[in-house]
Amino acid sequence: MVDLKTLEGIVAQTTINIANLSAQSVKTDAKIAKLSAEAKESRKETERILKEQNAEWEKRWERWSERQSAEWEKWTERRSAEWEKWTVEWEKRAVEWEKRSAELDKEVKRCLKIMGDVGITLGNFTERMIIPGIRQKMNELGYMFFSTSPNKKYLSRDGKTITEVDLLLENGNEVMAVEIKTNFNENDVKRHLRRLELLRKYESTTKFKDIILYAAIAGIKIDKSAREAALECGMYVIEIFEDQQKLEVISPEKESIGRW
């Protein structure tokens, strides 16, 4: 059996241990409280930083949006002004073209009547009267050619003739080579194709580099085979009707329009 003195010693040691544990518990609670307070403070600091960053991003976004909006408004105003300017210009041109069209139609009819009465060949009549009519008709199809050059001859550097074009229509970005004859047959179409090839082959001399080249044939009598061959190649066919005193343009299919 344990004597009383030994039991009292055990009780005293247990009391001391309990007191130590209690002191450690107090210290632990203090550390936990301190850590909790630090964590709370850290969370507050983090929230403050995030709030400041969000506020900064919102300001930047607002400034960027305002700048983009201002630039868009300027761009829109500039485009609107340019469009208005072009609209006015096109309206003026439309009125001018309509006026010229009426004048040219009258002139063509008058000249065709003279041609029928006198029985002259196409030659000078074509150069002086039909050429303006052809340009007008092609412009009605949307080409807007402003320059016509009849009997255009192209020479090589050594002075040799590369080829000749009865009528060249130009607008700065596009040209159209028109072959004009009284009678047209299929061989004439083939010769015109060869002419187009030469114009493109010697583009540094003809100055057709980066220029779109179209083609057309015009005549009083155009064989069916010639008409079909020209349209199949993507050429426009311009028929001159003496009896009706008018020019009529037959266009190839839109997706088949030739570009040389």
C-alpha cells in the first residue's frame, strides 16, 4: 500500500503539472488570439489593396472607353463627311452623264442617218462619232471611263510596232481595248485576243502594269460565231444598228467578264 506521504507527493506533483498545463493553455490561447487578430488585419489589408486595385482598373477602363468613344466619334464624323462629299460628287456626275448621254444619243442617231444616206465606211465616222457613244454606253455599265484614245499605237524601244488599238477607254485603274470594224468574223475575234496578249506581255511599254485590262468588239455586222466567241472569251459586244440609229451593248456573264 502507498503511504500517506507518498500519496501527498503524487498529489502535489499532479497539481504542479496541472498548473503548468494551465499556464501553457493560457499562452496557447494568447498565441491563437494574436494569430487570429493578425489574420483579421491581413484580411482587411488584402481587401483594401484589392479595393484600390479595382478602383484603379475601373478608372483605367473608363479612361480607355472614353478615349475609344472619342476616336470612334471622330472616325464616324470623318467618314460621314467623306461620304456626303462623295454623294454630292456622284449626284453632280450623274446629272452630267445624263445630259451627255442625251446629247450623244442625238449625235449618234444623226451620224448614223448620214452614214445610211451617204453609204460611207465606218472609218472616220467611227473615230468622230461612234467612239464617244461607246464610252457613254460602257459608263452606263459602271466603268466610269473618262478618257478615250482612238487609233492607239504601241511601239517597242527599237521603234517597232507592238500592236494598235482602235479605241482605248481609260479611267486610271482600268482600260478597255475596243476593236471596231464594219464586219466582224471569228478570226477578227482571235486577232483581238492576240492583241490583248501583246498588250499584257509588253505591259512595261504599254504602261498596263497593275492596270485591269478589259476588251470589247464593235461593228455594224457581227457574225453569230464572232459574237459567241467574243462573249465566251469575256468580251463585250457592241452592235451598231443603222436602221434604229442606236448602239447596243451585249455583256458577257458577270462572272465571265474577261480580265487580261
